Amino acid sequence: MKKFRVGISFVFVVVLCLVFKNFLLLLNYLFALILHELAHLFVATTRGYKLKQARLDMFGLSITLDEKIEDKDSFAINIAGPLFNLILCLVCMSLYWLVPQSQKVLNLFCLSNFCLAIFNLLPIYPLDGGKIFRSIFKSDKAYKNLDLTIRIILSIVFFSLFVASCFNKINFFYLIMVLFFLTSKPSKTPTLTLFKTTKEKNFNKITLLKVDDTCTLFELLKQIKSKTYTIFYCNTLKTPYIDEDMLINYSIRYPLDSKLKNLA
């Protein structure tokens, strides 16, 4: 798998900016977004995560890590991007005060960082604010209702702005934002197709794996192998031993991203 990819949507945005002569704005925005994502990556690497893939699309550079972010690391990693953008804004404003002539050069970059920080703090997926709010909400349904409500409101606002721009100077940016709010959705619970059922008893060996109570059902299900009966051991649980039959039963009753310590 290539670690860096360029999406078709990014090419579309570049062409659009060239047509409407907004290439300078594009460069400032991309530079601000790259620094935003690098801030995420820096905090993630300090907490033991590794880069899996970086993708350049219509909303800039997006970074994928090699594993799911744990709840204890989620807030620090997700807030790092917007926080760094706001720090860059403060740096720019400080330079305005020290060197007034710098305002002409840095004004667009400062504005790009500020807008990027505020936009990413919106509590909708896949923005940083959405990831932060999702870790706060214990009920996935409650978060999705909040997410949907905010999407509808913002879609109406930006579509109204687009319609208003049609009477003066058409601004397709508003329309792009409407498409973003309508098409991006909260990530679904991970799914896994089991390659064997509990009825199959032709096992060559039995494997005992010691796991932590922060492991998810999805992570345990991935450990199941054909011709091997796997039993998981976790000494912090009330029932320390979980066999494949129990695990599959749990996967039917609970979402696959549920942690062992949260199972009744």
C-alpha cells in the first residue's frame, strides 16, 4: 500500500481555483492544513502510533494511523491540529505588531489557519470536533442525532449563502461545503465476516491468548483462525476466560467496537 496518495477531488479543487484565479488562497490553505495534519501526526507518534497513509484530497492532507486511536489518546491527538492552527494565528498577529509590513504577506495565511481551526472544531464527523464529541458521548445514537442536526443546519446556511452569491458573484465554495455536510457521515461500527461458525469442531489445536480489558470485540474476532480454537484470558474481568462461542455471542449482543471492560 502506498503511503501517499492524491485523490481526484484534489485535482478538481486545483482546477477550480485556477479557473477562478484563487491559486494563492489554495496555497495558503494547503500549507495551513499540512501543518494541521503534521501536528496530529506529531502527537500521535509521541504516543506510539505510526503513519499508515497520507492522502491529498479536496479538503487537503488527511492522515491515517496504523491502528485505532485509544480513548485515552483521542482528545490529545484530535485537538492538536486546531490548537496548532490557532497558535500559528497568534504568531502571525505577533509579527503584525513587531513588523507591520508583514501583514500584507501573512494576512491570508493567518486567515486560513483561523478558519481551518474553527471549521475543524465543529462537532461533526470526520472533523476533529466530531471525533472529540464522539468520545464524550457514551450513546452512539445520541451523537449521531447531534451530528445529523448540525449537518442539516449548516447545509441550509451554506446553501442560502450560495443562492445569495448567485445574485452578485457566484461562490462555488459554499456549494462544496453543502456537498461535504451532506455526504460525509459518522463512521460505521467495524464489521467482520467470520470464516467459521461454532458448529465447526474440526480444530487441530487450542490457543490461549492473554488480552487486556481495553481490547475491543473486533480486535479479538480478528485473532480467530481456522482449525484453531482460541480462548482469551483477561484477569481483570469477572469471567476471565472467553472462548470463541462466548465471543461470537458477545458480537451479536454488542457493537464490535465495545471494549471487554464495558461488557455486562
